[in-house]
Amino acid sequence: MKIVTAAEMREIDRITTERFGIPSLTLMENAGTAVADFVLSEFPAAGRVAVICGKGNNGGDGFVVARKLTEAGKEVRVLLLSDPKELRGDAAAMFKKLPIKPVVIRTSEEFQSQQSVAVFECAVLVDAILGTGFRPPVTGLYAEVIQHLSKLDAPIIAVDIPSGLDADAMNNVENDNVENKGAQLVIPARATVTFTAPRPAHVFSPLLKGPVVISPIGSPEEAIQSELNLEVIAPRDIARCVAPRTREANKGDFGHVLIIGGSLGKAGAAAMAGMAALRAGAGLVTVATPKSVQPTVAAFAPELMTEPLPETEEGTISLTALEYGRLEKIIQGKTVIAIGPGISRNADTAELVRILVKQADRPTVLDADGLNAFQGQAQQLTNRPVVITPHPGEMSRLTGLETSHIQRNRIHVARDFANKHRITVVLKGHRTLIAEPGGKVWANTTGNPGMATGGMGDILTGMLAGLMASCGRNKESRMSLLPVLAAVHLHGLAGDISCEMMGEHSLVATDLLGALPEAFRRARASNQDDTVLLNP
């Protein structure tokens, strides 16, 4: 799903009306209806709802919300932050359709009136003050109202975007706190209902809290264009990877994954990756690991096949595994290879990794110390059939850039590396990014802080390999972006499902293995919805 700027969204609305003949009043009616439906669905017991409206089109959406909620039997109170004479166009037209008399305030003095105060005494509040065309900071009466709303306990639902937020904000650094900036007032919305396509702030801004619902309101797909080259993963984007299988399917249809990894003390990493590949749908999985580690991996799950490899004195895979074609024979017949989980940074082993990537003739996932083998030698990754999955520290070692720089410029760094080396980059972290050669970057919104624990990357590596094997039928389809998007989205979704049961503090990597079936089920169910839900 494309991410568009505020200016591009205005152009989409214009094209929808002028080229495709859908009246702007219809778009506004559909937008307000979507918000009203959300309120009715999420807060069915709320008897009294307040709608606070500005004088622009966002306020016009709010007038529709108020009318629809009134028609649904709710007691609705409307606060208009301007003289009705200042309303223009569609907003003025929707104001005339209001079935209730609003409270009108134009000054700070009027805002202190008993009538005004009474509006806020509601179970749910709808923020229809400022839309995506606004640029901070907020001043005057609007600032006073937003400050007041920020102190209330009742849930606030934002129309299009929380008032005060810059829709084009791209800063996704968590510790860039608004309190340190002093100028930006933003309504703390419990949820946001936006329309047609998300703006950058819906995906990346740390000032936006709660889920974002993206509702279609009539713009055809052809009208939705953007030069950002940014997308957000939506369930419909991965529909083919989560679709039911045919009745006559057999394990040979879903590929054979080879995990190369593990070392003394890190057997669990390779084993978890292997089980994640199976849970993600691979028909068969083999784990090739040091011979002293092999019994531990084999005992992890009976479904895993294992291959013992020669090892170094440190208990890591030895370079001698390449002698006499030993590892080459193991690789033969495998569909996808994953290299790195628990493999260690032993120099001998790192050389083995570089040789395997140089010789790779099939889709390969490279993670963890498999990536660290290319510190200072990233050029050896260029044009290889690999998907790399660095966290910011590993990306720092690959690029020579400071980790802090990478975190401030995640989109640019991922895009630049993917373009330069012609490979797919999965840059992990809050809003994991998938950058493909050619410049397009996808953002993922599933996942939670409870996933900041050891082993989560190994689960992702296995899922990537498993979905690349099971979603594709040839090398080209297995190297396509679809299984990568699916793996990243489902990995975060499984983490969210696990968090629902375990909480953030107690979440561990293997919890995701048990949550993956429900993640697939939810992804399939979401494909049937017209609306798209972005996680907070």
C-alpha cells in the first residue's frame, strides 16, 4: 500500500473528482461515515459523543460523523471552533446538514463558557480540528483546545490525523520526544481513521499513538500515485503467501530449506531457525551444524533433519566442510539456504560463509554472524541472490556508518545499500524496513517492544527461508519480494499475538512458533476487509 504526502493526497482527491467523476461531497460523506462506523464498532456502549470541528475539510468530515452518530441513536455534541460564516465549500455544505445545533466558539473567553465545557463531558471524543494539510505549530484558540483535550481521560478518535501533527513527518526515532521540542502540540488520539492511503506520519511519527485504520472512500487505485517510493505492508500485499493450499499438495511443492549455522553454546539459534522455516510452510528443513552440536539440534524437534559438519577447536563449522564436496552435496537439492544463526565469528567459519555466498546459485538468507563475516567486505555481497537481515549494529559494521546515523536515516541507508549492492535488505528495528534494488522501500507496522530479546532474529531468518521456499515455484519467484514481505509482517504479527498472551516483559522467541498459526489465520481474515489496520 502506497504512502503518499499530504500534497499528493490532495491531488488524489482532485483526480478522483475531475477524472473519475466522484463528487468531492461523496468523498467527504464516505470519510465521515467511516469514522462514525469505527466509533460505533469500537465503543458501542458510549451513549454520548463529542465532535470537535475546525473550519476546514477536516471539520466537514466531523459534521458527517456527528450526523451519522445522531442517526445511529447517539447523543452527539458538536463544538465548532470558528464562526459558521467562515466555512467554505464542502464543509459549509455538510454543516447545513447537521441535525443538531453546535456550540460555536471563536475566542478563548467563549471557550471557557459553560456550554463549551459541557461538550467535553462525553464518553468518546472525535478530533476533527486539523487535517493533513496543516503544518505545525498550532497557535491561538486551536492550541488552547488541543491542550485541553490532551488532559482528558476519555478516548479520542482522530479524523484523518491527530490535530497538530505534521502529516509528512518522516522522523521515526523513538527518543525524539516532543517535550524536548517545545513547539509541537499533538492530540493524543487513542486511534486514527484515515482515508485512501497513509501519509508518512501515520507510519513513522513517534507522536502518533494507537492503531491507524485506513478506509477506502472511493478513489480508484489508478488515482493513487506517489513519488516517495515508499509502501507499507498491508495484508492484501501478502495474500498469496497465506492463501489455503490445494487439496492435492505434497511436501515437495513447498521446498526444502537448508539452515547452515549453530556453534558450541549456540545450538538453539540454528534449531529455532529450522523450526521457524517449518512453521512458515517449508515442506522439508535440514540443519547443517557442527558435529558436536548436531545432537542438541536434533533433539530440539523430531521434524528437523540434521547434518553434522566438521568443526573447529572452538566448536564452530570448519572450513574443511568444503573438502571432498561434503557441504556441496548437502546443498544439492535444497530450495533455499539460510546462513548465520548461531554460526559465530570464528575467522575460519567466516571465510566459509564468504565462500558459500560467492558460490550461491539459489536464494539465500544471510543473518547474524553470517553478516558479520562481511564486515569491511560488503562488496562481496553485490549481485548475489541474497536477502540480508541486519539489525542497526550489523548494518553499521557492513556500511562503516555510526549506528546513531543509521537510526536517524533508516530509510535512506537501507535504500542506498540495496541499490548499491543490488540485493534485498531487511533492516530490523521499530518499523522494520524492506528495501529492494530499484529504490522502493516497504515499512512493516507489526511487532512490539517485547520482541527485543534474543532469538527473534533467528525466528525471522527461518521464516524468510520457509516462505521463500513455500511461496515460490522457481528461483525467480523465490527471490521476489512477496515472501520477504510476508515473513516480516507475519513475524511481527506472531509477536503481537504472543504479547497478548505473555505481555511484553515475558515474551521469548519460541513463543512466536506457537503463535504463527494464528498469525496466518488473522492475515487471511484481514485480506477480506476493505479497511487496512496499521498497528501502533
